[in-house]
Amino acid sequence: MPAIVLVGAQWGDEGKGKATDLMGTDVDYVVKFNGGNNAGHTVVIEGEDGTREKYALHLLPSGILTPTVTPVIGNGVVVDLEVLFQELDGLEARGVDTSKLVVSANAHVIAPYNRTLDKVTERFLGKRKIGTTGRGIGPTYADKMNRVGIRVQDLFDEGILRQKVEAALGFKNQVLVKIYNTRAVDVDLVVEELLGYAERLRPMVADSALVLEEALNAGQNVLLEAGQATLLDVDHGTYPFVTSSSATAGGACTGSGIPPTRVSRVIAILKAYTTRVGEGPFPTELFDDDGETLRKTGAEYGTTTGRPRRCGWMDTVIGRYATRVNGVTDFVITKLDVLTGFEKVPVCVAYEVDGVRHDEMPVSQSDFHHAKPVYEMLDGWWEDISGCREFDELPAAAQAYVLRVEELIGARVSAIGVGPGRHEIIQRHPLLDA
């Protein structure tokens, strides 16, 4: 069977977990292929008695909540082992079976000194800060590219592990002490901490690329789930206000070991409005009561950090860009219900930069920073849409909103989220191949 890629089309927090849950038992493997515990998925599961349980996942793939799914942490992920086991313990305490988790032997490990460097570097940057979560993600990816990183497999060879920690700290301690005026990190303490996770981790570790190849050859469905989103991709995002990994469809292949010829669909998640956490340009950002309404109604606070998200209207320039960069075949629009109650709903269809109209993303970061949204005003609706399960059950204005956005972003909208629950969704087209 071919693989399916699931990505965010904006700056993250679009609701990728909801799309994963929608495919549910039709998916056999869910693979996280990039990022670390610097992003989160909030998944709401409704029980047969109508009660709802909310799960906040940070490092684990959202498929871990589906008993029939094998969740995989791919080689493109950076793993904070303390966070990994905290999440596993938290889920197991709530009755979730986590025994099927697979962790790539080639995934890189976030060492304690990487968290330290992340925090002191961000403080040092002051007004030029990137807005990182301070969890050591960026420094760990930097170590990976500088070839001084620690991989999961290194924890099972104490000699190799010690050599790598010593090599990394030989330079990093000079930086910490002489530039940032902080304490040096003790090699022995780092090695001891990392070795402490080895035995519990060992049964989970595998050649994940081989596992996935065998699954595809056996006719099973493999879903490749991105952390972060298109506009946070290190190559294709709003650099330098990006994450340190490849969050687009191309990253799914490098971060999992699955070749691009095995991918048949790219599903992108697009929130019905736009949000962003952290620093960086945001053309449709709102600073008025409408922005606060979106934040409160949509519960726009970070799953991982708790930070209030910056909110703005739908930006279809970004949507078109996501379609192009990822090769999107299907969109899922989430949180359409949050727009209920607005008399008019603006949609950004282009930008104006110094009097010049841009229908596509400006190539210059400076132009994007100064971009002013060109809005098209669509009619709003007042009806509660959370009970709608067919597209034609939506109010006419809500239907018109979806159809106009679909036209502007250049790929079909296959599903629409109309509420926080797992069943509060309208499916227009199947997300899996027959």
C-alpha cells in the first residue's frame, strides 16, 4: 500500500490529530517524522456514554491513542527521553496501551546541555529572539548537522556514548562558561542520566525504516504525521522564525526512511482562520476584539507551552503556498465552528507590499514582513453547526466560505471540522485510497 503524508498548512496548531483520528482504524502505522516535544497535538476522544477525554500529546504520535495502530517515532525526530517516559506513564495511568511504540535507532537524543544552550541563547538574543520553546530542539538538530549528535542507538554502548558526550562538551562548555557566563556541564552526570533510560528504552528501539518498508509491502496503511507546519519548515518557512527540521511533505521521506515513490497522498490541515505562536511576521494578525474572540472561542493556547496564540483571519496566500510546496492532494479545514457569529468573515486573497499586489508568497522575507492583507469579505452565519455531518447541512454562508477557500487554495477540501469532538466532522471525500 502507498503511504500518506499529513502536514500542517499554516504555522502549526491546525488540528492534525483530528485528521489522524478521522482515519482511525483504517491506518495501521502512524509515524512522527520531524520535530520533538516543542509542539503538541490535542486530541479529544468521545466515549460511548458521551463523555469526552482530552489528551495532550507532545512527543508521541497521535496514533498512539488508537489500539490498532502502531505508533512510530521516526529517525527525523529529536527525542527528550525524560519527556518520552513521562508521556508514556501518563497515558498508561489513563488506561492507554503504549506497548506497540517503535522508536528509531537513528533518532537523535536531546541531551541536557542542549536544553541549557537553547535557553541561554534565546535570552542572549533579547529583542532578536526566535521564540523557541527552550526545550533544546534547535541545538540538538545543530549537533546532528555538525555530526556531534547522540543517537538513540548510542545509549546501548557506554563507551561510544561517553566519547560523544565528551566531544560535544569539549566545545560547548567553553561557550557556556566564556560567552554565557554559566556553569560547565559535567560529562559524568550527562552520561549517567542518559544511560539511566537505556534498559526501558531498549525494547522499543528498531530499524524503523525497515519496519515501515515491510508494513507497506504487506499492504498496510502508513500515515506520516508532521510536527509543526509548512510555514515553520526550516527551508520553506518564514525563516529565521522557523523550527529546526523539515515539516513539509519532503521531510516525511527523509524523517522516516520511506522513499517518495511510496507516497500517494498529501493531506494538509488548514484552520478556518490563522494562528501563530512565537515571533515572526503574520500578515492577517488581529489586535482587536475579533482577534480576542477567535482566541477565546477557539481555545487558542499552546498545547505544549500554554502560550496564548496570535490569531488572525484565513490567509489563502499561505494556503496556496502550502499546496505548492507540499503537493497537497486533500485539505482538512478545522474549527469552522469558531467563525460562527461573525456578520462578515474576511479572507485574505493577496498581499499588498509598497503598493504592489502579490498573489503568491513574496520571495523576500522583508516584503513578507511588510505585507498588508487584501481581503475579500464573505457573509457570516449564526447557526450552530456542531451537529452537521453532511456538507449540505451547513448554513449556505458556511458552505460558500468553504467553497471559496477551496477555490483559492487550489486543492479540494475533503473534510471539515465543526466542533472539538472526534465525531464533529464532515467528510466530503475519503482521505484514504480505496
